[in-house]
Amino acid sequence: VQLVESGGDSVLAGGSLRLSCEASGGTYSTYRSYCMAWFRQPPGKSREGVAAIDTRGSVTIADSVKGRFSISKDNAENSLHLQMNSLKPEDTAMYYCAAVRRWFCGDSWEETEAYNDWGQGTQVTVS
């Protein structure tokens, strides 16, 4: 599937943003069978997992953003969202949407190698 992120912006610390990832190139039944995730890559650092959601709607959130970020998926709209609240300067990064066709995300959800499809990213800057 093809993934396109949107919603990135420059915000002040303490602010909120909602990122979206639109999926295309598949069918409704296809999207329902994907584990989908958000990753981020801060400047000069490696890509890291932020949150993932599987086909049952089970969610995994990285400790660094737990309590501030939430992930959701709209199967009917073929879209994935990341709600980010109480943003901090250390949240500054390029944010990527990723997907892999399997029912459960599993313990490998934070590994970039676990995903087949990636978007181009959307920039989030917190100052």
C-alpha cells in the first residue's frame, strides 16, 4: 500500500498536533489486516518507534510518549492518526507512517525492518 502522512507543523512546547496517514492501493479488507505504526527520526538520530496498532485495535505506545500521544485507526477511511499532546522540544522529528500485512504487531513493532511500507514523512518541530 501507499502511505501519505500529513499534519506536521511547528508548534510551541505544550501544544498539540494530530498527524494523519492516508493509505491507498489496497482494499478495505486489506487495510483491516495490517499492523500500522508511527515512527520518528530526530535530527542526527536513528528512526524510533512511537506507537503501533494492530487489526484488533490493540495499541502499543513507546515509554517516551506514553500519556501524551495516542494512536488510532479508521478502517473505513483507510487512515491512521497520531494525537500528540503536551509536546516537548525533544519530540522534534520527522514522523513516518509504516505498515506491514499481519494481524498482530507483536514484540517487533519497534523494529523498522518489520515493516514493508513507509510514507515520506511529515516534519514536527517543537520549540
